[in-house]
Amino acid sequence: MGLHQPTDKVLASHVSEIVFLGLNAALFHENPDIRSYVSLVPTSAITGEGMGNLLALIVESCQNMLAKRLMYSEELQATVLEVKAIPGLGTTIDAILINGRLREGDTMILAGTDGPIVTQIRSLLMPQPMKELRVKNAYVEYKEIKAAQGVKIAAKELEKAIAGLNMQVAQKPDEVDVLREEVARELKHALSNIKLQDRGVYVQASTLGSLEALLEFLRTSKIPEIVMI
């Protein structure tokens, strides 16, 4: 499984800390009762080992123990994950559709570097079964998709789209201006957390969330200033 096996001493130490909180704990693959014991999943931040096991455990819990608590809503909730150019398709966005539906021809509004972008969905593309969205594959085109799943969206004027923020869909023409203002407010709020200075380094990231995390890391690292004479 590619699982990093912790030593018995380290495992016993972690179990003791959890027991001190009044909870039982066991390694996820040795858990005698998932409802009575907290599952421990060893992971490595260096190699990434164990992350597959952790994600599998989360999905399994959602589909079994928490299935009745999962709620689906027809109100659209979607986030732009990535902006990339695809040969033959032009600039596309990868989005995660959390709630609601997307249809070919829908008018969507999303944040861009020059303000909100209003454009029509030209194509809804998804990878073939058991293939990842972000890896180059042959895509299957759909007229409509329903949450929750990832989707690649082809449309015009996506070159300046910003990843990491929500996108909206206008069901009626008179909703466009309202949603445009909503997207503009969200973008303004997100950018308000980024403070620019005349001196320093130029920082670039693929998504707004990654940029905020990188800036926070640089801020807390207390890097000494070097003055060139």
C-alpha cells in the first residue's frame, strides 16, 4: 500500500495522547470498530505516503457512516481550480461542481484579473472513467452535468480567469449584473488580504489560495533584508 509503518513506540505515544482525551484509537487497517475507535492514518509530508489511504478513508466514511447526512442542493456551488490552455480547445478552466448543475450554453460569471468575466459555456468536458481531470486525456463531452464532480469547461475569454474563487451561473439575463457585482465583491475581499510594497520580491502562484499561503509563509519566515550598495 506504500504505507509508512510507524514504530511501536511512536504509535503507542500517539495512542496514549488520544486516550488521554477520552477516545480510543487504532491504526486504520487494524481498527476493530470504526464507530468506537478513532482511525489513525500515518502520512509523510515529504514523500506523500499515506495520503491515498487518508483520502480513501474519508470517502469510505462519507459513503457509509455519513451517507444520510450528505445533502444535495440545486443551488449552484462551484469553484475554479485551475486555468490552462489546451491544444484545440483554447484556454479552459478546471472546476469542482459541489452543488447544482451546469449546462452547455449557460452564462457563467467568474473572477478575472481585470474584473468579473461573463461568458457562455461552450463545452463541458470530463475525463474517461478512472482518469484524472488534470492529466492530459481524451475527454468526453456532456450537455449537462450534476454535482458533485470535477469538470473542464471550455469558453471564450478565459485567459485572465483567476483560479481559487467561486463561479456563478445566471439563469436569467437580469441576474448577470447582480452576479457580476457578487463576484467583484468576492474578488475584492480576497485581494484585500494581499499587501503590496514598493520593495521586495515578485511572487507568483497558480491559484489565489496558493498565493495567500506562500505570502503568509514568507511573512512568518522573517527573511533578513539584504541591501545592495
